[in-house]
Amino acid sequence: VEMLRAMGFLQMCIYDEVEREGAVFTERFQRTGLRIKDLLERNGDNTPRALVELFTLGMQAMKAKPQHGDPVYQIMNRFVRSPYFVSLVFTGDHVRRELAYLNGIGTAGQRGLGGFLRDVLVWRWQTAQELGGKFVRDRLATEYHTLQSNVATMDIVKLELLRKARYRTEQSFASNTGEDVWGEKKRGSLPRPEKRDDQYHWDFNGEFWADELGDYVFALRPECGE
């Protein structure tokens, strides 16, 4: 969303806001990208320890508030609330209830059929954690590549900002009266628009509004010259 803000300001030729949004984006997501990269590298193998650690992180993100301040949790909220991952987390609750029942029936829950059921439950929970860890790892890798792509796009926006700044410098302001030969306003002669923060209402965890906002931003056409 920060990238869309920067692109919107670029189309409106509010260059200082473009620079500010670019700096905020880089500061926020560069650090977040390094954290995700570290998680993937540290838990890149298929060992049970690594998979359980990723599953536990995903479970913590799922149980946290959607508006949690941790940017990694915010990214993980895009997939840890999916029915598949939620079902794996609920498997743990089911296993704990079954184990509590076996513990409550004394030795019958420790030997024979009870002992066999206990082994099956432990295996089931371990399998659920490993499957969940693989799911979190794969989705985090996808989000990391998307983040890298967005950073590259922001770099392009910064280059476009430099190009426009150079153009403004090379053009003679005195030669542009702001009117064409018919006395009408020239394209590119509009003043700086007023900046309003209340037009952005995306401070919630919703991908739909970001998509709609993207359609709007990409439909903008600059009215302040090349």
C-alpha cells in the first residue's frame, strides 16, 4: 500500500511526498525482509525442529490480533487464517483433550489399547506441526519474493522521480505562462493539489481494498507535465 501511495503522489507530482513515502517503505520493509530471510535460512531444512518452529510462529501470528504491530505477523496474517492452517492448529486442541481423557482413566490409558492410542495422538500432533511448518515456510518464501519485487518497483519509482526532477530543472519556468494560445489552461499547469490523509482508509488487514486502490492509482494520469 505504501508503494501505491508513492505512485499516486508521483502521478500528482507531489514529489516531496513521493520521497517521504519511499523512505518509509524502504525503512519498514527492508528490515522486515531481512527478518523473513533469516527465518527461511535458519529453518530451510526439513528437520522436525525447523518445521515445528515455523508452525509455532504461524500459530502465534494466527492467535494474535490482526492489527498486531509486528510487520512479520501482519504478513503472515495473509495466510495463517486460511482454513487449512487453522485446521492444523485445532488438531492440537483435539489431541490435548484426548490425552487428558487418557490421563484421567489411570493405567488403562497408559497400557494396551490406551497406550496405542496415546502413541497415535502424539504422532498425529507431530505430523500436523510438520505439515503446518512446511505450509508457513512455502508461503513465507512467496511473500518474501513479492516483497523483493515491491522493493524493486519502489526503486523504479525513485528513478522516475529523479527523471521528473531533472525535467523540471531543465525547463524554463518563465517560458510557461500556464496558458495555451487560446488562453486555456495548459496541461501540466495545475497547482499542487492539497494533500489529504483522510482519503486513505486502509488501516485494516484487507487485501480487497488494496486491489481497488491499485486500480485507482494506475488509472491516474499526471496533469503536471512530464
